[in-house]
Amino acid sequence: MIFLSASVPHKGREYYGTENVFAIREAIIAFTTVCVQYGIHFYFGGHPAITPLVWGVAMQHVSNGLPLIDIYQSKIFGDEMPPEIKSFQNVHFTECVENNKRRSIKRMREIMFDENNTECAVFIGGMDGIKDEYQMLHDKYPDVCCLPIASTGGASADLYKELNINNPLLSDSYAYTWIMRDLLLPYKTK
């Protein structure tokens, strides 16, 4: 199973101005397309900027819902949830913790990582949540393959540096479909 950690930094938040919005969009589209084509089951937390992209791409490739995609969403977001979430077959809603957004998101992530045996994690763009998810995932699965797509900027670029990775595919290239086909090939099921 592959975990997708992605978001778009927005004004007033950490990493705003360091991201490449176009690259983030293209990387998510390529990731989702290749996962669907390869039959790779993946999961992610339902960030409002990411969910519609994943849904749009997956709906072009899969009929009768989205069986290879699991989405996790905290109930703390209530009406802020993207409407596309209703179209996913495998939606996991997690309860609010003390009506606190930070604690509720942390709990959602704990459940998400407990319920999925993760072999690989792809990090695209992002804010501090990218680093939080990396740390939680690494603590649970120390040998997980981590692929921070540094060329998308944001927290993923910092994570790439912190992990001391030297892979031009992750740092310099924008040929995301080709990159995803290459890097996700070991996880292909069809």
C-alpha cells in the first residue's frame, strides 16, 4: 500500500511562496494516473486542495467508484469537506478529539497509519503536515520507502534535504508521469 501526503501551502501558512502550485497539481495527477494504471492501492488524508484532483483523475480511469483509493477525513472539518469526498467508496471518517482541530488531525493520522500496512510514501508540496506525517509514518514503519518530490517545493523540498536524498528524478525533473511510472513500478499489481 502507498501513502500520499500532499497539500498546497496557502497564504498566511508555513511554506507559502516556496511551493510550485503547477508542479504540485501535475505531480498529483501523474501519481493518481499511474496508481490507477498499475493497480496500486493508495490512501491519503482528505486535504481540500488534493481530494478534487485525485477524484477527477481517478474517475477518468475507474468505473463504478474508486476501489483502489482510501481517503481519511476527520469529522472536525464538517461542512469544509470537499464535495468530491462523497464519490469515494472507501471513506474513513474519524471522530473529533475535544473539538480541537490539531488533536483531531493527529488522531486521524494515527488511525490512518494503524489501518494500512505502508510500503511506500510519496510526498508532494505541502506544509508542516507533510513533516508530521513523515515522522508518524517513519516511527511506525522505519523501513518505508519515502519519495519526497522536491521539485514541487513546499515541505517536500525540505524533507528531501533533511533525508539527505540525492535523486535528480525527485529534485530536478518535472516529467511527473515518467517519474511515477519509474518509481512506482515495484508496487505494480497489474
